[in-house]
Amino acid sequence: MSTRVELPALLTPGDAVMLRNSLLAALATSGRIEVDASAVQHLSVQGVQVLLSFVASATATAHPWVLKAPSEDLVAQLESYGLFPQLMTWPVEV
């Protein structure tokens, strides 16, 4: 069974805490985590930090996860932060 975490369209600094809590709860499960990024239009720096922290935690614990349908806006914003090469190492399902 998988756990789905949906990233909001506008991930503001205030939303980062809620996202962090959702991702931590998902990491406490045993199934695959699906991070749905299809609706993302804006990702704050804090949101990027939370996402990167999640990826590091999932990788360190070998917890299966996938970034589902990343929006063009998400990809562009990660690229603008110089994180496109890192994105290319993540498990992605279009």
C-alpha cells in the first residue's frame, strides 16, 4: 500500500511546516510514498528545503518513494535553484 502526499499549487513559507509534517508522517509508514507534484505552480525556498530534507531522509532509510507528475513550474524552479541535476537522480513517474 502506498501513501500519497500532494504538494499544493502554491507552496508558501507557511505551508512548509504542514508539508514537513505530512512527509514525516508518510516516512513513518511502511509503504511507498507518492509525492504528487502535478499541481505545483510556486515552490518557496522553505518548500525546497523541506522537499530536499524528505529526499535525504527517504534515501538514508531506504524508504521507497516517487515524485509523481512533477509540473513544469516545479522543474523550472528547481532548475533556477541549481537543483536540476539532483532532480534527475530522483525516482520520477510522469
